Amino acid sequence: MQTDFINQIIPTPTLKTNKCKIIAFLLRIFLQFTSYIVALIIWYMYDYFIAIGLFFLSYLIMGIIRSKLRNSVIPKAQQEYQYNAKGIANWYTAREICIEID
């Protein structure tokens, strides 16, 4: 008889203070919308061909930043799961910025 056990995963931390929630919200906005904001600014300032190229470049750079943030704070056993920008922001804020001792 084979017994396969599923490791218990640690739930995404809940932030208790308003300061931590605001930091997580700003980090989430940064992770979600930076590529679009960069493209719109470049489109307004220069040309839409350059904006399209910089959109793809910023999308690639933001993907690298997201993966670095995710891999630095999420436990090794849980890194194979998918996390959205809110989950990554909450993990990062709880583990690195707002270290709360219960």
C-alpha cells in the first residue's frame, strides 16, 4: 500500500495593520500595471511603435521582478503553485516589510 501525503501549505498571510495593507496594495498595483503605464507614457511622449516595444520589454522585466519576489518569500514547498500579484504582494509585505510578532 502506497501512502502519499500532501504537505500542508502555509496560507497566504493576512495583514493586520493599515500601513501593511497600504504597502501591499501599492506593491500589487506596481506588479500589475507598470507595463501598461510605461507603454502609455512612452506612447504619449514618442511613438506607438516604440511604446509597443517598450511594453514587451517592461512586461519581461516585470515578470523577472515578480518571480524574484515570489521565490524570495514563498516557502520552497509552495513555489510550484501559482500566485497572483495580490498573493505575491501579501507574502512579500508580511515576510520582508511588516514583520509582526504575534
